[in-house]
Amino acid sequence: MRRHEFQPGRLIAGLVLVVAGGLYLVESTGGADLPWFAVLPITVGGLTLAALVGLVTYAVRRDRRERITESSDR
């Protein structure tokens, strides 16, 4: 299997959604009494963080590719 690039934004998004699902699971089994809207800010905040991390990762990788291209052109 080919190796792929590590994408931390997708990792954060996945973890946030697993946590949100876990909170709903705990609430549905009676382990906690969470209002239905409590998970929404956690999910939106986590997905926003994942988007920011993805954008920063993209910018760093693009800059690194440009530097490599410039140094190989010389």
C-alpha cells in the first residue's frame, strides 16, 4: 500500500466527530443529562479548528514545495 501524506486537519475533524458521537451515546444511555444543543458548539468549534489546521498545513507544504522548486532550478 502506498504511503500518503499526514493530514492533521482531517485527524482533528475525525476526533471531534467521534467525541460528539460519544457524548450523544453517553447521553442516550442515561450516563449524563446533556441538552441536545450542548454538542453543537463543541462540534462547530472543533471543525473550525480542523479547518484552520488544514489551511496552515496546506500553506506550509506549498511554501516548502516552492522552495524545493526554486533550489532545483538553480
